[in-house]
Amino acid sequence: MNQDYIKASEWSIIEEGFDKERVKSSESLFSIGNGAMGQRANFEEQYTGKTFQGSYIAGVYYPDKTRVGWWKNGYPEYFAKVLNAPNWIGINIIIDNEPFDLSSCPKVAHFRRELNMKEGWYKRTFVATLPTGIQLDIKVTRFLSLEIDEVGAIKYEVSPVDSDITIEFIPYLDSGIKNHDTNWDDKFWNTTNVLSDGNQAFIEAHTMKTNFATCTFMQAQLVQNGKSLGSKPTEHKKEQWIGLGYAHQLKKGETIELHKFGGYTVSRNHKAADLISAAKNALKKAVDLGFDALLDKQRQAWAKIWEMSDITIEGDVKAQQGIRFNIFQLNQTYLGKDSRLNIGPKGFTGEKYGGSTYWDTEAYCIPFYMATKDQKVARNLLKYRYNHLEKAIENAKKLGFNNGAALYPMVTMNGEECHNEWEITFEEIHRNGAIAYAIFNYYRFTGDYSYIPDMGLEVLIGIARFWKQRATFSTYRNQYVILGVTGPNEYENNVSNNWYTNYFAKWCIEYTVEQLQKVKDGYPDDYDRIIGITKLSETETDKWKEVAGNMYFPYSNEHDVFLQQDGFLDKELITVANLDKKNRPINQKWSWDRILRSPYIKQADVLQGFYFFEDHFTLDELQRHFDFYEPFTVHESSLSPCVHSIQAAKLDRMHQAYTFYLRTSRLDLDDYNKEVEEGLHITSMAGTWMSIVEGFGGMRIVDDKLSFSPRIPEEWKSYSFKVNFRNRILKVTVGHDGNTFELEGNHEMSIRVNGKRLVLNPSKETLS
């Protein structure tokens, strides 16, 4: 049974009632971020119950030495870890000389948390009865500023309900933190400086090995009746910890507030010697504005984001809450300002999966960012891969490839492979295909070809060289085969001729050859530069074409479908419907050996290929493959339901499409996979957006123009979304009685709706 304690609300995530058993899950669900940093929704005050403390800084990581039973040639030396950063949110509360701790309170009443997605803030309210019998009415509001992205702000309000009290707030910084996710329990941080200056405090620390220098900082003040009390704090100092104590006598019914500003300055953005002065500058900006004015700017910044990225759903609050939660978390994780950054599968909500970047970015996230932001954001994501091309060539070289063949990493922070499960690191090579496809997809959507001669063609050449070398000529089949791989379905390892991988290899080579000719014809200077760098010859490309033109694809004549891999039909083909529910999820109930021998599919594999290359296949072919593979799919990857929702919508199976949509949109809110306490599934959230826009909305690019084939679930009255197509903003509204299209700007635009041409005039609704 899925969790169901999150209240249905269109714009907020709401929890009511205090339950110690769901604290860690809520810490994930109520996480906040601003693209530069993020944190789980840990309590500010001391909490001795079960908790997963987590604060994270974008781009800061540690190379944790690989831990395996035995070493294999080509293994990465380390698994990059997103680092739990020094904690700046902490505020110890002392009431009449006793520490306040919700875990030890005999009664916690009216407990409520709200993550307001419309305005970008998180709030907790409750009435706590202390072991001494004192009752406190507490309200805590927190946000990470989009205006000043090195700064977060907390307002902590306390009011004694039935007696006078002495209260001491001790806001603090703590660099004595550890990662939950660590191979050897290494010391990740080295603290070098702990100091205070009036109402400000600073901890300088750097990461071991990678030597990212950071300054964690804070400034606090007591406020009553809207005025600062000007209190001078008492310093509390330890080796890796510093707090500033503010004591106050508080009468029954009075309210006192602590305003705390804190955050990080990092050597990625400043000189290491200037981190404290940069922190002081950030604090001055925040404090001069004050908590309330900074919160107003937060509301304005989020209003601007929502103006473009919101999807409205009328008549289904849970579906509406789900899509907004997904869009909100994507924007909290990555805003496209920094081409050195990327989108990690857990974002700023946990430590699982270690590295910053998977193939998820190219396969799922780029469509969302292309359509809801300026195209520069998506171009930055592609530039990230171009900047790592030399590392991709190094990665391939370690595995025995040569001549500039590039294998992009499965998991990376800086371009090096840092994933150390052999069946993924060495065999899940389809990730190369997703990167090439993203280049194709970016040009198809934006019309910006300049990326390919500027950067993309070199990436494509490295990838094509890899596929040529990775394929083996089979004298038995008289065709090229690709042996020993793991496809998108990670419940099959070390298989031969995964159809998805083989198909992508063929396509990548053919697409690269096509772009070589296009750049040669249209951008001769770039072509000469690239040929000079890569030393590519016509003889080499002829060998590529031989591989692509003679690639083997496993096929079943009996079932009239491409086979997921050579041995798929050797399995005992029992569908999921006939699998005892007590065995689910199989990744938590079965041995790995049993999973690998089963027919069960973790996520879309062949159907993922049909999603990417749908115009290569007929609707009848899609239907046959969907009907064959979906019954064996357990959807135990967060990336699975969205693709199946899109495919079901294309087949006009709207009930099934809607069911998959709910699963992808509420994957974390309802904790389908029983693991939300480890963090959220950020990258699959972009797939949720795709399931509405590409699935229900049927958005495609056909003959260089936007095309829609809108459908609507019967559970909804209407839905709407916006897309930025080549700097033209279009709003689409779909209802049961018809569809409307609204175009912003000054020039008309033609689109296709259900195959028919429709001319849109600016600022005028067009019906279809």
C-alpha cells in the first residue's frame, strides 16, 4: 500500500499531525533548493529521533575510493559522492535551561508542514508540550533565496501558551557532519577556521582530495513586534561548531522571533581567500532587505518561473498537485545559470546515486528545459557534455578503445566515470546514444544548428567511433552484433544484442555521417577545424557505414516483435499480473540471480527506443510491442511510468495512460517504490512533464513545425501548458469540447493539430 498522508492541494504539499515514523520521508518531500544549494527539510532545533540530516552545495563533491571485492581492469578509482555540506540551519532552543526536542515532547498538537510551491517557501507550525508541562506555540518559515542564491533565510517564532519562560536561541554552524552514503567512512571535510564577529559567524572548510573551499556563514537577530531587539549574543565555540546565544524573558502570550540568514560561499565562484568577505557581502544584501522583503522577492521570482512552466489541471487535485510538485523540484534543482552544473537524480534531496549526471539529463530533462526556459539553458546542458569530451575519450581508452572513441560516463561529476558496478560501468553503454539524441533533439526543437558545428559534431564523431569499435562482426550471422551489454532494463545484465542498444548504435553512426556532410557543405571553416582535430578520413567513415548498414536486430517471427535481447524468449514468460504481490517490489524481495533469470523488466527498454524513434515505426508496430512488453514490466525504475504513459496515450488507451501518469507524477508523494526517505527522483520528474505535453498533448515536431494531437483523461475537465518554441510562446488548453491555442508575440505562426494546418495570430485564441 502506498503512503497517503500528504494532503491534496493544488499549490502546496501539506502534512498534518506529527508522526516520528514518517519524519525521514517528509524530510525528502519538503526539501528546498535554489539551483546553487539545497537541503532536506530537517528540523532547525535539536531532534534526537530518526532523521537524515542533509545539506548540499551544487558542484561540490568528494571522490570516495571504489570499494569492491576484487579489482577489474578499467574500474573507476572512485565513486563521486554528493557531499553532505556543513549545516547552517541549526537553531538550538533552550527553555528554562532545558533543551527543546520534539522527540521527547509528550504531546505535539496541531502539527502542520507546508511546502508552498507557488511562492517557494517551507513552513512548520505546531503546539508542543514540553516534559516540564510548558506549552509552546511555534512557527518556522524557511526558504532558499532565488534573488541571492548564496543565502537562505529562517524566521523562528515562539510564543509560550500558558506560562512565562526564559528562552535562549542558539543559532549555529556545524562542519562536523558525515555522509550517510560513504564507502570507507572517510573524513570528507577539513575545517580550517571557526570564528564569530558580532551577530555573524563563519566556518571555513575544504573538501579532502577535491579541495573545494567553502565558507558556511550566518547572521541572526531577535525581533519582537517588528523591531530588532539589538541583542548582543554570547559565543559558544567548539572545534567544528560555533553558536551565538540570544537569551530573553518571554511572558505568556508574547511572541519572539529569531531571524537567521545563512548559506555558503564557494571557491567555484570566488577566490578561496575572499570567501569570508564574499559571505559578508551576501549577508549585507540579505539583512538590508530583511526577511519579509527577501520573501517578497522570492514570491516574485517563483511567479516568473511559474508564468512559463506551470501546467494547470482542472477537476483532479491530486493530478494537479503531482505535476506542480515535479515542476517545482526540477526548478529547485537546476535553473540553467551555470554550464558547469547538471541535474542529479536526487538533486539536493539525498545522497543516493552519488554522481551529479546520468543519461537521464539527455533522455528526460532536456525536453523540459527546452520548452519551459530560454534555449540557452538546454544549450548549457549540451555544452556540459562537450566540455567533458576529452574525459569521455579517456574513459573509453581505459576500456581498450582508441583513435578518439568516446564513452560518456554512466555517472559523473567532472567527466570521469565514477560508477563502480561492472554491469553498469562497462555495459550500460546505451548512454552514449542518449547524448547523441539530445544533440538531434535540441536542433529539432530550437532550430539552433550552430551547436553542431561549434561543439556537437566533435561529440558525435567520438560516439560514432565508439560504436564502430564496440560492434563485433559475427561470421555466424554475417552481421554486426554488440555483445555483453546492459540495456535500459537493468534487470538483464551482460546480454547480447539488446535491441535498444543496437538500434541506437546504428542511428548514431548514420546521424553523424549526415551531420558531417551538412557541416562540410554549410560550415566549411568549422569542418576543416574539426577534421584537423579528429583526423577523420573518408576511409574511416566508410567503415562506420558498413557497421551501421549491417547491424543485427533480434526478432521473433512468432510474436512479430523485436526481441529485447537474444535470449529473452528463453525465459519463463509469466506476466506481472500472475506474479504474487508479496514478491513486489522484486528488487527488495528477490535475489539478484533470480531477478536476472526472470522476464521482468525494470523500465521501458524496447519501448524506450520506440519513444525516441517513433517516426521509424507504424502505430501497429508500437501496439504489438506495447502489448508484448508492458505486461512483463514491473516499473521499478522511476523512469518507466512516464514513457509508458506517453505510449499508451499515443495508442489512445487513456485509462492506462492516466494510471501511468498518476504513478509518475506522484511517485514520491505516494512513495510507490518505498524509498522516498532516501530522497526524491528528480530526473524522472521531467518525464512527468513529458507525459502531459507529449503524451496527452501529443506535442511533436513534424516537418519543422509544432504539431499536436491532444487527448484528455476522462477524470479531467481541462488542462493547459505553455511551450517556448524557437522564442515563440504558445499556450495550449485542452478540454473535452475542443482545444484552444494562444500565441504571444507579434507574428503569426502555423502549427498542425490532428494533422491539419492551423494558423495562429498573436494575442488571439484559436479554436480547433
